[in-house]
Amino acid sequence: MKEIIVIGGGPAGLMASITAAEGGGRVMILEKNSEAGRKILSTGNGRCNFTNRHMDACCYNTDDRKRMMAVIDAFGNEALIDFFRDLGVMTTERDGWCYPASLSAESIQLALISRAERLGVKIKGGKTVRAIRKKTNRFLVDTDGYSYESDAVILSTGGLAAPGSGSSGDGFSFLSELGVGLIDPSPALVPLVTEDSFLKKASGVRVDAGLTLLIEGKEAGSSYGNLQITDFGISGIPVFQLSSKAVRALDQGKDVEIAVDLLPEIDESAIYEYMQMAAESLKETDMTWLLVSGFFPRKLAKALMGKSMTIGEWDGRPPRTRGIVLRIKGSKGFGSAQTTSGGVPFSELSCDLSIKGIPGLFVCGEIVDVDGICGGYNLQWAFSSGHAAGKGVL
Ligand SMILES: Cc1cc2nc3c(=O)[nH]c(=O)nc-3n(C[C@H](O)[C@H](O)[C@H](O)COP(=O)(O)OP(=O)(O)OC[C@H]3O[C@@H](n4cnc5c(N)ncnc54)[C@H](O)[C@@H]3O)c2cc1C
């Protein structure tokens, strides 16, 4: 019976363990935290958006979309929904975003742990791995005070996002020591820091908006959703969706901007006509109030007008609501990120997700150079790649 050590008991490591144990492997998980799958509990605001009905390569950033999709297609969204149903976890969905019907991430965490334990997987919590060593055809895995031995190792230590949950980049260090080439990791699904802009005066406001990412002045992506205006810049799902590309471009020294359309479905001229019409018919003289009553929260209306003003002070021009260009300076970093861009490129991997030139060493999950947009794509990748590594290791 093949002895397999899985380093890191997140969603990828748990799925890899289950698949390997189902195939007859003897599996042990070494997990830094006292319990496995702790990060799962904070996903989807505690509800765990574990996959999406719409699965497409364009929902991911990676160095090799074709090979990434081959891994996802082998254990895709429908297979994952069936897998959880077979464990007693029903699915509910909103606009294709899939959650456990309990709307509690704990359902997913516990289903994975109990399936693994029923298959005989030993989950050792509170074990931080310090090094991986190759010893002829075996591996030595060093923890504080004890060295474990196995035929194969699956490395699923995650990336650098949300380091408080245990994933602090240890896997990248182990791989670098073994001579594996990595793409520099950077934060993804992360709030963005902007240069000073009048919009910061509306800090705290949330508003539905359309965003366009501009890299060196050229359109590089767009998104729509609930924008959060903050004192440092911008946040919220539409910002996260563009953040991976934005941060990568900044790392390459490129100019990055985001153009904000506050009312993409309404023309600025329509806002102007409304203000004129309402000023006449309502006999209202406070122009900021007209913007508030018609379209925006007061703080944002004031930021758009420059200040509170009466009709007498108004220059008769519509406030700027479209193409508000924000210059992006950086991101809020790994501490505020939901995932990691970069990591192990597919060029270092065989089709079964083993490292080329190191037989028996596999990787899966966030450690691989795959990052998805919001909507369940990152957990789907963790589960699909965990499944691939768990099969490949046997
Ligand atoms: C706040 C938040 C919300 C999110 N929401 C969603 C969502 O709704 N949908 C979605 O698809 N994705 C979401 N994500 C992303 C998703 O959680 C990750 O993509 C996923 O957890 C990655 O799985 P993983 O198993 O590769 O890594 P991780 O989940 O990071 O697991 C890695 C594990 O390895 C352990 N470990 C690390 N180093 C060592 C070591 N040296 N020794 C032993 N153990 C070690 C860690 O403690 C950890 O348990 C969210 C992320 C965050 C932070």
C-alpha cells in the first residue's frame, strides 16, 4: 500500500487525501492549524461559494489555460456538486454561484473531514512542516521534533493570501529549495489603493457601478457590481474581479487605471435633464439634494458636485458620473487578499500535477499558478486539482 503524506489540510489537501484513500493509498495529512479546512469557514462570507454553474477558462488567470481546463474538466462543477450531494450536502445557487443549502461553510468543512476520516485518512493537526527531503525513492518530511517518511508527498500548503488562516507561503520555500522555478506570487481578489481623487470624499459609500481596467491606456477587462468607495481607494467584488490583472501589471511597472461609470445604464445628459426638470417642477434650490433624491447617497452626491450648492451656484453642467479615471498605486496586500496569483507554473508540472524531475512530489490548490475570479472558481480549482493529484499519486 502506497504511503502518502499530504502537507496542508485545506480544501485541495482534503480532496487529494480523499481521492488517494479511495484509490487505496494510506494517507496522512500534516496540518499547521489545530483543525483542517479552517479557511473554508471564512469563504463566501461564511457561506462557502464552492463552485459555479458557469465554468469557463476566461474565469481564470494562469500561465496555461488549456492544461488548467484539462484538470478542471476531469472533475468539474457538476462532479463536485454530485460529490457533496453523495456526502449529504445539498446545494443551493444564486445566479449560478453554488453554496451548501445550509448556507454554512461548516457543512463543507465537516463533510470533507468526516469523509476523509471514514476512509482512514489520519489528520494530524498542529503539525507545521519545516522541510521536505528526498531520500532515494522515499521522502522525509520534517516537523518540529519529528520526521515522517513516505513514498509520495502532495504539497497543498496554499499561497500567501489571508496568512492568518495558516497559508504563509511555506510551500513556495520548500519548492524553491528543491530547485523548482516559480512565478513570483502576488495578491489577487484584493482591494486596490488609488491616488488621491475626489471620490475618496465619498468613503464608506457603496454603489453599483461599471468598472473598466486600463493598462497603459488600453482596455484590459471590465466588471459590474457593488463598488465600495474607501479612504484608501476602491474595494468590492467588481474591483476584486480586475485586481489580479491590475496587480500583475503594476508589478511589471505598467500604468494602471480604473475608469468608473457610476450609472452605466443612465446617460449623463439624462441626469442633467432630470436636475433641470426637478429644479423647475419641485422648486428645489439645493442641487445636491436633487442628486440625492434622484440617484446617489448624499456623501457621493456632494463629492460629485464638489460641495453642497444651490441652483444659483450651479454652473449648469451635469456632474461627472462616467469615465471617472482612478490611478491605481497598489493593492492592500496579501493580508486583505482572497487568493494568490503566481506560484508553480504548468511548465514545471506533468499532467498528473507531479513536479517534473521529482517523481512522487505533487502539488495542488492555490500553490499552482491559477487564480480565479469571484464566484466559486478558486475552490473549484482547489477541489479539481486536489482530485487530480490524489489520482496521480497512486
Ligand atoms: C476571506 C476569503 C473568502 C474566500 N471566499 C471564497 C469563495 O467564496 N469561493 C471560492 O472559490 N474561493 C474563496 N476564497 C479562496 C479559497 O479559500 C482558496 O482558493 C482555497 O482555500 C485554496 O485552497 P488550498 O487548499 O489550496 O489552500 P488553503 O485553503 O490556504 O489551505 C492550505 C493549508 O495548508 C496549511 N499549511 C500551510 N503551511 C503549512 C505547513 N508548513 N505545514 C503544515 N500545514 C501547512 C494551512 O494551515 C492551510 O490549512 C476565499 C478566500 C478568503 C481568504
